[in-house]
Amino acid sequence: MAEKTSEDRRQSEFVNTRQAARLLGITPRSLHGLRERGRISGYRKPRRKGDGGGKKWWFYKRDDVYNLLADSDYVSYRNRQAARLKGARRWILETEPEW
């Protein structure tokens, strides 16, 4: 079986957690939270006997990621959260005591 090239991976139907999070502009943990709340569907390869222990990786359909990015409710919420965090950081920097 031939090795997959990077072009094959870019054209793949699925992306891994890190790639999906990067496309969405969030952390992998935030992406898992979206999956747990049902905002995006995640997929795992079924476990087989010879797979051994450890956690299985999550994959996401590339179209689902792009559909979430096109959802105006999701994008506006994400932008509000980012603005709130930016304001909190500014407040912390302004009120930080000088030692």
C-alpha cells in the first residue's frame, strides 16, 4: 500500500482534533467541549483486539468544521468570548500590583 502524501491528507474527508481546532481558532479541549455538547460530530475508528490500550483519537468531518465556521450564532458567540477574555487580560495588566 502506498504512503499517503500531504496532498492526500489535505483532500481527506476527515481532519484530526488538532487540525479541526486550528481551523476553528480554538483549543483542542474547546473542540472536545463542542463535541460533548453536540455542536459538532466526532468520529472514532472502532476498537479492535490488537489495538492495545490507550485512548483512540477523534476525527471530524471537514464539512462539519466548515459548517460550524459558517454558523453565525457560533461565530458571534466565539467573538464575544474572545472580546470578554481580552478585556479581562487588559484589566489584570492594569491592576497588577508593582512589587
